[in-house]
Amino acid sequence: MNHPENNPAEVLRTEIGTLVTEAANPKYPDLAALSTTELVAGMNSEDVLVPAAIARAQDTIAGIIDEIAARMAGGGRLIYVGAGTPGRMGILDASECPPTFGTDPAQVVGIIAGGQAAVKQAVENAEDSMVAGAADMAALEPSARDSVIGMAASGRTPYVIAAVEAARAAGAYTVGFACNNNSALGAAAQTALEIEVGPEFLSGSTRLKAGTCQKMVLNMISTITMVRLGKSYKNMMVDLRATNAKLHARSARTLMQLTGCDAQAATAALTAANGHLKTAIFSILTALPADESARLLAQHKGFLPAALAAHQ
């Protein structure tokens, strides 16, 4: 008799069958039988479930952010690792940090199973390689200053689990972010972030609700971490550098809102600050030249309120 435990394919089939992310959604047994309006309404009603699921994990998310922010304040990196949609989500979030928060591209990093080619085209078998996951993480030389978030909707992707295990062994803070409870990924990490959003509208298509959940949570993690690192002032992005017409217009408008200066003064201050909005704000509020403003901001690790309070 062929026992399931002796048959890897049968073990995998049995395991997949227990995952909420792979379950058929009983509310929509036959999508083709529905009108287009009904399909749109159905997908929307499923997406509405995601914020509520995230809300149930908000304390865990807040704890993760505090851990990451503390390490990044000491010079550490935030590293995302995933396969397929989660990997692309991590790369997307990482790529948006430099223009939004003025970070160095090496501060927030995304790696994906299959390498850069997998960003544009699926490399489906890449997620099965534990050797590649460990090697790709080792290439980044993670340390105790770094934070690594491994992401997999299923919570069982070998590439991601191996990468998280390698990062944890190197002393990095690790998070296992899955959309199934009691996941192998969560068990491999120091902190399990497991947010079940239920069966997908199209069964097993985890780029839908699971992908939306991943995107929303990564928005929270990167944005709030950057707030904790002094990358905002009031509720404004102030660490961006005006490198194109749109960003220059946004920076000038923000500068005018925060300081009450006119458009001419905003343009002059941004030019003197080499396009760096935070420096221009400090310069106008203190009437100091841009180079002195930049120096004082650096003394306070870029925290604008602290620098302003020290100058008064």
C-alpha cells in the first residue's frame, strides 16, 4: 500500500487542501453564471473583508513596526522576500521608499524567487528552491541590525521559509507574513503575522484578497516606520527631494502650507536646499541658510521637530 507520507505529491496535495487561501468560495459556485454587474459586486464585497481582517492583527503589526523602526534607526535595513505576487509587492514597496521618503535604495530592499526576471514574468518553479532562498538571503549579508519580512499567502513557500531561516540564523529580526493561520512560515520567524482573509473570489487566485492584504499591510509598515524615523512633519512628506516638475510643485506647495511663505520664497528656498524639502522648511522657519539648516537637521538625525525645538 502506498502511504501518503511516502508520496511527496500526495503530501503536498493533502496540505494544500487544508489551506483557507486554496479553498473554493461557497458564495460563488459558478462565476460564469453571474452577470458582469454581479461579478463586480461580488469581488467588491470580498475585498471589503480585508480591512476588517487586518484590524484584528493591528497590535501585532504595531509591534512589528516598532521593532523595524528601532533597527533602522541604528542603520539597519528592511528586507522583503517573497515569491510571485508577494515578492512583487515587496519590490514595489521598496522601490517607492526613495522617492517618497528620501531613503537610500539600499535601506529598503525586496528580493523575489527567480530574480529580477520574475518581476515581469512568472517563474513558478523558483518558489520551490530552499537552496536559492537561503543563498539569495545570504548574499545580502543580513545582521542583527536588519529586519526581514518573508511573505507567502500560503505560508508554506519553501524559498521564502529558507530565506527567513537564513536571516534569523544571522541574527536579523524576522517576520513570517501569511494569509493562513499556523503556517510554517510563521513558525520559522520570530514574529508570525498571519491574517486570514478567507477563500478567494476566484478559488486559489491569491493575487486577489491575499494580495490586497499584503499591499495594505506593507503600506502600513513602510509608511509608519518612516514616520517613526522622522520622515514626515505634521502629516506631510518632507524628506523627498524635488527631482522632477511634479515633485518640485508638490514640494513648493507643501513648503507654502507648512511655513506660510509665498511661491517665490518657496522656490528660492528649495533651490538653495538643492531640492530637499525638509531643509527648506527648516531654513524658512529659522531664517538660517540652507547649509546651516542641513547641518542642524543632521545633528538631530533628521527629526525636524527636535531640530526646531533645539534652535528656539
